[in-house]
Amino acid sequence: MHEITVALSLLEGVQTTAAEQGIERVSAVHVRLGALTGVVRDALLFSWDVATSQTVAEGSQLCIEEIPLVVFCESCDAERAPRPGYGLLCPECGTPSPRILRGREMLLVAMEVAA
């Protein structure tokens, strides 16, 4: 389960920012998670609770925005969301579309601070 490693990495960013800005308590952390990251949402939520124990983010909510896979189809000259299980094929014309536009991101977007 690599989700604990992901949770610890996110926590490191939160703790660094909190220390730099004199923040004592974080109530929520917002992340964007692409479909191709291989991260399982529920496992990450569980890992977050474990990783944040006795830290500035203990008890904080991990808010995950899931980013779907989007590719660019050269044949259609358009952005497309491939069908699950069909790889990187354009769902309209069936052309292989290896140019990935979205779906690989794993970003710490924001954190909410408790008063």
C-alpha cells in the first residue's frame, strides 16, 4: 500500500507550510488526484488519518478532487475522456491517443487553518 507514502508526502508539505507561516492547527487539506496515479481514494483517506496522528494536521479532513483521464485525439482535434478498460483510445473514433492532458496530477492545492 503506497498510499501511506503519499499521505506522508502530503503531510510533509502541510507541516512545512504550517511551520513557515506559524500555523498551529490545520483543519482540512485539499488535493487533486489524477486517475492515472494508481492511488486508491479510501486507502489514502485511511492513511491520512494514521499519518497525521499527533501532528499539526491531526483530525483534519482530507478533501480529494478526483481528476479524470483526458487525452487529446489528433484525428478528432479534440479533448476526449477514454472509456475505462480501453486504454488511450479515443472514445469517438478509436484512434490511439497517447497525449495525456489530465489525469496524472497529484497536487496539494490548499489547506484550511483552524482558528
